[in-house]
Amino acid sequence: MVIRSVVLLFLLAGLAPAQPSSIKVNYQVSTHRALELTFASTVPDPQHRPQVLHVFLVGPSGKREITAGLAATPLSDENHHLVFDVRENDATTPKDETQVEVILTNPDADITGPIITPADAKKTLADLQASLAKQVASEKSTDDKNLFAGLAVTVPSGKGDAQGSGDLVFNHQFFANQVLNGALFDNANLGLVLKKSSAAGADSRHFTAGMTMEKTFLFHRAEYKEVQKAIASNNPGDAQAALEKMPHHFWPSVFFDNGVSFEGDVRSTNIGNVSNFVFNSQVKLASATKALGHTGFFFIRIIPVGIEAGYNLKNQDAPALDGRSLARLKFGGTLTLRYDSQNNAGLNRVDLELNAVDRHLFSREVALDPTTKLVTMLTNGEKYYAEGNLKFYFSKVGKGRPGFRMSFKRGFLPPAFAFTKAFDAGFFYESADDKTANK
């Protein structure tokens, strides 16, 4: 008897009509007028489908019935939506009303929802597009920021007095397009990086400037396209439902970068004492931001493989070595741990950024002679560079954040491959563009 009762309950549950809590309603007033019922699951079959008894427009002055203007049968029946056409006349035109109220039977329900005008739909779709871009965006490292400028006091490891040093990062995106658009690249960027110190043993003598074109590949491209399709069809309900179905991947995307750059040896006011022309190509993985407790976060950027190829343009220290070819294989990554207090007063954020890159030089390249301080040596093999930055951020100023930074750096950077091992401490200003973005 108990088993029979349980089986009967399951059968009744399977045949039960949609519950009021699982149905939403809105009244669309655009090129045409329509009453839309949205179901949490698929639209029930006609036998168990809710029937509309009354439709009211509700506003400050009360409510008025427009049931007479409603089509007797649904105009369309697609997946989660049941859409009824509404006649266009003065009676069905909203005046001061902002909501629609629908009385249903099978099941009995009284449901209230918004009146959606073209302006409302446009804003909703724009918000959903912004949410979609945010969901597939990834965190930037310091070298990817629009602007980073730092001045510090440098203490070399070993012998040597404290001296000044400076870091500058500048990036400008001059072209951006929607990802998965079928083009060869999604965005193009002009950028430069400068690392210079006046302290012996702490000077990387590094300058690079160039253009990079980037192609983005999403790991959940099918779901992304569904949201884009719904947004393009100007259906906020479908777009919202599709966005909610998108999975949250730790690795939302992979980037394929290609570009050309100029490498310069910075000495005094000269950035071209030694100069190289380089073609760069690399694969880059960027994670989403993951929480560590309530105020902690971390994210990772990895370069599993990259190629640098080109030739030496000039070497003023050793003209006989001009024109040498360059061929490098590189890999590296960045790990950032963040504390964020979620406010803009005083010290509101602390970042610990650890980054490293290793280059394998297949061809012999010019390098600094530590004795003569001239770029007259030849070297090849492994050339690593590692840097750790502890950054304390203060209140926002304009579109950026000032802060105080303590750093430790060690290794070699092109084109002079001067060995660097030093501790820095100083102030910086950084733009607030924390995440990647496309149109």
C-alpha cells in the first residue's frame, strides 16, 4: 500500500502543471506589443498550459484591464517562452503604468512583472553585454596595464651604494573587436616597457617598444555564442537565461599573440646603444580571479611557449658584431595574491606579484662585459629573469591608484643581458584597468 502511494505521488508530480513561482511575466511595448510568459522549465504541453484570464496595466493611478486586446492563442511557443500578441490601440498603450498583472488559471496564479519599453530593453541588453564581457575577462599583470610608472631607491646586492631607478609601462589598445568574430585578431596594442637604474649591478638596461596583435580563444565558446545570439536578437529574457547557463571556468580563455618590437640598451639618455628588431609570437593562458576567503584573491598568467626571432640592428660598442640573427624560445608566468578591503579609504589593497621568464638563446647574442661595462661579449643558452613585487595601494586618484612598492629582481633582460640583482623600494602610480576587455 505504501509503495503504491509513493508511485502515485511520483505520477502526479510528473503531470503537475507549472507552479506560479516558476512563471515570470512581462509586457513588451516596442515595434509590436506582446505579453510574454517565461517558464523556469520548458513550456508545458497545451493540456497543462496556464490559461490567461485577465491582464491589467498597473500604475500610480490604479490598474486598468486590457484583456480584450489579447490574442486568444499564443503568437509563438518557443522553449521557455509563451508569447501572446496584443492589439495596438489607445487602450493597450501604457500611460503612467510601469507593471503588468496577469491572472492565470491551471494553476490559479496572480503574477506581476515589468512593462518593457524599447529603452528598457536596450539598457538591459547593454548590461547583459557588459556582464558577458566581464565573465570572459581575465586579470592583467603589471606589464599589461595601460600605465605603470614607478620611481624607487635601489640597493644592489653585494657592493655598491643605493641609487635611483625607474620603471615605466605604457600600453594603448588602438583596435578592438568582439571575440569569436572570425577575424585574424581581436585587438591590437601599442606598448613599451622601460627598466633603468643608475646603480651598478642593478641596471637591467632594458627598453622595448612595439605592436602586438592578439587573438582570443574561449574555452566555452558555444555558450558564449548562445548569449551573443540572444543579445543580437534583442531578446533580454533569452539573453539573461543563456548568460546564467554559462559555466565559470578557472581558465576562461587562451590568447595567441603576434607582434614586432624594438629592443634597446638604455645607457644615459640613449635607448639605442644596442638595438634589435624582434618578431614575437606566444601562447598565453590567463585565469579568472579566484577568492581566498572574504577579502583575498589570486590569479595566474602563464606563457607555456613563446618564440622571439629577429636580428641585431646596431651595436655601438662593437660594430663588428652588428647584424647578428636572434632566435629565442621563452616561457614564464605571473602569480598574484591580493588582499582587497573593498573600500577607497587609506590602504585599500595589497598585491604580491611574482613573475618570471626564461629565454633560451639558440644563437649567440651580444651581452654586457661586467668588467668594461661595454656590450662586447657573446652569450647563448638560458637567460632567466625573476621579479617579486609587494605593492601597497592607497586611495584612487583620477583613473589610477598611487602606492608604495618593495621589489626584488634578479636575472638578465635583452638586449644587453646585464646581470641584475637588487632590492627596490619606492612609489608608483598605476592605471585602474585591472581586467582585459574587448568591445
